[in-house]
Amino acid sequence: MADIHDVENTLVSQIAAILYPNGTGQPSLTGDSARIFAGWPKPNDLNRDIPQGIVNVSVYTVAGASRRTTRLPREWKKITGPTTTLTVTVAGAGLTLGGTVSVPQNVHLTVNGTAFVYAVQAGDTLATIATAIATLTGGSSAGAAVSWSSSTRVAASIRGAGQALREIRRQEQRFQVSVWATSPAQRAAIGSAVDAGLAALNFLSMPDGSGARILYFGTSSIDTPELEGIYRRDIHFTVEYGTNQTETEYEIGNVTLNETVVPDLGSATTNAPTATLNTQRQAAGNVPPTYAQVNITPVAGVLTIDLALGQTFNVGPLTTDITSLVFLNRPLAGTNRRIELVVQQDNVGNRQIQRTAWPAGSQSASGLVPGLSATPNAKDLVVIELGATSTLVTFIGGAYSAFT
């Protein structure tokens, strides 16, 4: 929160920047040495500095020169947004952590419909975070990776924290900036530089992120017999600032799925790229996603079908036989999901889904493995009814063509 001490220190910092624009290790704007501080100077310090030609610039709170100016509602406002330095990638029934560890951050997970949150601790590493997640969720960790059984539904995201502020009071206070110099010329040079520099400011930035309005109030020069050899100038400014509260606010953990997707590559490759699917659907239930068509292509003979992505999957054109079918995000036990495969041959044709490609226990009405049309560029429709472990296959039609 900003208080009177913060305003004094901010004024001291601003004056130092005005008199030493190139840093305190370099000569001042006027070439004089200056000591800048909050509070009223001590006589012994003046008696020591003035004979050495060292100018004193003090920032002093004027007693009895304040008033309450509260006029804003007490509403929380964001001053800094959340920052995340960790990353998490989910592929099938496993995840891998990356990035750098910092706090505050949270790892949000949904494992088979149950939500978990791990708050990253100071001193954590990627490996210790993975270990904590595995312990929390019943998984297994190795380094920065966590895995679960193959039928487990996993979603994960990283959430950070930001700062919010609310003003609970506002006040205006007058401050006296005094220049204590060794000569009228030195007083004039330092005083005019400080006066002009502060007058150019409309607002001061407070340490809590709030702003304080600064306005010129008046100037006077003082030469008294008691201070013989000391030439003083007082410059008065009023500063209107808020008394504020700050708090740390964490992001809501709307879990995002990060799923491995095999896009239409046009040719076989051994490395399937990873894409990120951002959605706010139920991460691990039996509610199917919005109807969507997904284009997929086998990679090295392996066709990966993720039920979380859609209902109709356009497969191909096939350039080789499918030797393995992998179904991700199957429905939970006691429920079913129906999907459609529209399989297209390439300009050679006769590409097939091999018998050994189907999951163990797969069934069809005839008891035979569905065969695809051999005609080049032909399209076939295959409907698959999937349970948690069951696979029922129906070959609807082959070699579709335009009406005649």
C-alpha cells in the first residue's frame, strides 16, 4: 500500500534523477555534489556538508497541511496480469512438464473427472513437481513426465497469479522540498533544476502500482542570521495519493486439453506433430464434443483416432495399408460412442485395414474383417461403436460416387 513514507521516498528518487540524469557516479546537472534525503536535516550534518560545498536537498512532510479527498468506490482493479513460466503437454494418458520454475504458479489437472491442483513451491524443480502430481493423482513419474494407465483421461493446464489493488482512502498532503546551499548562485542553480523537474511531472508512480497526482504549491527563499553561510530555498508541492490494499489473485483453473493430433500430412512420417486443442468442454466425462469433422492420415501405418476431437474422421487418401488402429479417449465403462470413418483410397487403390490393426476383441455383424474398396480414389463409410473396451464395426458402403 502507498503511504506518506512511500511518497517521500518517491520524491527523493525523482529529485535524484533530476540532479543526476547520468547516474550518481557521474557529475550532477550543475556540477555540484548533492545529498538528497527524506526528513529535516540535522544541524551537525549541515555544519559538516556546507563548508565542503555539498548541497543538501530535503523532502519534508508539512504538518497540518493535509486533507481527505476520498471520492472513488472501493473496487478491486487488476494492476498486473498473471505470468506463467511452466508449460505442460498432455499426450494420451501422460503429461510432460517444461519451461522454468517460478512462484506463484499452479498446475491444474483433471484425471478421470476428478480435479486436482498443485501449488508450485519455492525450490521446486520440474522433477519434484512431476513427483508431487503423481503422488496427488495416483500416477507414476519419471523426471518431468507423469503417466497413468492407458484408459485414463487426463487434462492439464498451468495457471499463474496477478496483483489487484483497491483504494480505501484518498488524501492530499503538502511536501516541502528544501535546498540548503553554500551560496545564492548554487541555491538558484539547484533550486531551479529541482523546481522545473518536479513541475514537469503530472503523476508519481507509487511502489504499489498506483499513481499520485503532484501539483506545484509555492516557493520561498530564506536567508536568516542564524543560518549564516547557508542559503535555503523551499519549494512546496501537494501530492494527492491513495491509501491502497493489494492482494494476489490466482487464475481460475478452466482446464485446457492438450492432445496429440495427427494432421493430414500427405505422406508417412515417423514423428507425429503435436497440436494443442483449447476447449472448455468437460475434460473427462461421457459428453461427446461438438460434432466436428477431423482430417487424419496414418503415420507409418498407424491411424490414431482421438474421440475428443470429433465424430466424423476423414481418413486418407491412404498411401499404405493401416497396420494399427489406436483409439484415444474412449468412453467410460457402461457407455458408448459412435464415430464414422470416411476412408479414401489414393490413385493406386487396394489399401486395406489389416485384421491385426483392429483392437483385440473387435466384432462385426458378419464376424468378418471389413474390407475396403480396391478402386483407386474410392471412398468407403465405416461406422464404429466404441465402449470402454469393446469395438463394434459396421461397413456401411463402399466406392461412393456422384449421382447419375
